[in-house]
Amino acid sequence: MLMYAWKNPYYNWDLLAYTAASYSVEEHDPAALHAKSYETVRKEIPDSNYRLLVSAENPYRRETASNPMFFIGQIPLYRIRPLYVAVIYGLGKLGISAVEATRAISIVSAAVIILLVGAWVARQGPAGSVAGCLTLVAAGVFEGARLSTPDALSAAIVLAAFYLLVKGFSKASRALLLVSLLTRPDNLLLLAIWSTYACFITRGFSISRAEYFFLLGTGTAVYLAITYFFGTLSLKTVLPLPGIDAVASPAIFLKNYCYALGRGLWGALVNESSLLLFLILGLLGGTAAGWGRSAGLRLGSIALSTVILHFLLFPAAANRFYIAPYTLIGMVFFRTFWEKAPEREFGF
């Protein structure tokens, strides 16, 4: 599957933005940065795919392709993943083009996720392998492997953090959760949910209040530093409705939010989204497991809460935004309805 993903990448528009973000480390002239980014991508991908990225039928893509200042104005929304951009930049210094770098990052990250899931189900034999594969496919891991986005990298770091957590390496786990903010700042939501759960709700993975406030404070500081130094996140980026000021008034904001939420729910129904599937699996798994019978199974409750709150805050149903929590929910679901084997055999 990874070989297929490598040979059949999905050249999404974000490829242009992340290419420009990596070049912007050294190139600051808007016109030169615009020309260099588009020229690099044009040379690296098939003509048919490039034409889609600059299609005149799409107003946004037409404007970014023809207007350097408008295009540069979008880059801060992508520079807020500084670790991802830094890896692209670093690989560029090694002679690897930005296009190939984004593909390599996604493929390697997907491979790490597969290894982590394999480690979780290693003792369950063929049936465990089937469960792991089904989870990987439904969670969008192979979809993420084909995209030029930081989503697979972010998911790999988050899943590695929780794998270390269930193995008893709590300090390393917390450090990785903080590092994950450098790939997707909205991972602060997951950090906040887990730390709150660990401090006030559960005794498994428990942390003290001092540790809780340190984690949450550090995470918030990292988030604010990223948005200040690398770009900006605002309600307009949460509710990207062209031509409408999302914060003009409470009434307009509510109207826009309801529109975005309805559009997200509709997307979950008609597009290739696993949102509803994993909401159901999470509820079934949590109910059958008594909502946290073991320390490992409590991860399902944390993952489900993250999916719900993330969707309410950022109403988008694409699988790539939820790879890590989907994978955790899938593993917990299969563990819950597995034969009554000792929990340690499942890696929890």
C-alpha cells in the first residue's frame, strides 16, 4: 500500500503553499517566491495535475496563480507547522526537491504509524493483523501517505506519544505531545483533553495538578509562539467563508458557524469520510468497556472526545485531520470486542 501511495501521490494544492513556506526561509521577495514555488511544482509533477492546481475554473486557485501578493498572503496559514516546514527545508539542503520532500515525509510517517499499530496487535496473530489493517485503512493512513500535508507526520508523533504512554514512558510521551504542536498547533486540543483527563478524571496515566498546569501552560505558550512568529490563526481561518467577516458581530458569527458546521456534517455524509463510522465505534467501544475500565482503554474516551470537540471547533470531516484519534478508537474498539485475553497481550 505504501508503494502504491508513493507511485500514485495526490498532488493537492497545499503542495504549492508548503513549497513556498520552505523557500520563504531564505527568499523574501513576493514575486520571486511566487515564481520559484510555482516553477518548482510545475517541473516536478505531471502537466495534467499542475493544470488542476492553477485551474481558472477555481477562483481561489486562479487568484493565487496570477497574483503573487495574494498567494504570499496565504503562506502564514501554512508556516504555522514549523517542524514540517523545517524538515522540507532541511531535505532541500540535501538536494531533495520540496515536492519529493513532502511525499517522503508522508510516506515515512505512514510507515511509522503502521509499525506502531503492528506493535499494538503483534500478539494477536492473523486476526489482530486484520484488525490493524482495517483500522489503518478506515482511519485514512494511506490517504495521508499520498498527500503533501503534515497530517501523517502529526499523527505519527501523536501515536508514538501514546504508545510510549501505555508502555510507561510518561515523560517522553508528554515531550512528544508538545512536539506535535509544531506539526499541527491544533494538537493543543488533544493535549488539553488528555491532561485534563489524566489530572481530574482517571487514575491511569494520572498526573499531578502541578504537572497539569505545566503541560497546559507550556502547550499554550508553544501555540501562541507559533502563531506569533510563523503566522496567524483566527476565526477567519476556522470559518473560511470568502467575502464574509466571521467576527463582524455575534449574529453573523453564529450564522457563519452554523453554515460551516452544516457543510461539515454534509461532507461527512456524502464524501469519503470516516467521521460517522468512528463516532459510532467510539461510542460502542466506550460503552462496552465501561468508559475506561483499563488505562489503555481510556485512550478511546480521550480520542473520541478529541474528535467531537475538534469537529465542533473546526467543522471539517476529512479523514486526514483525525488520523491519530481514529487509529486509537479503532484499536480500542477491536480490543474491547476481542476474545477475553489478558490486556497486556494487546499492548494496553
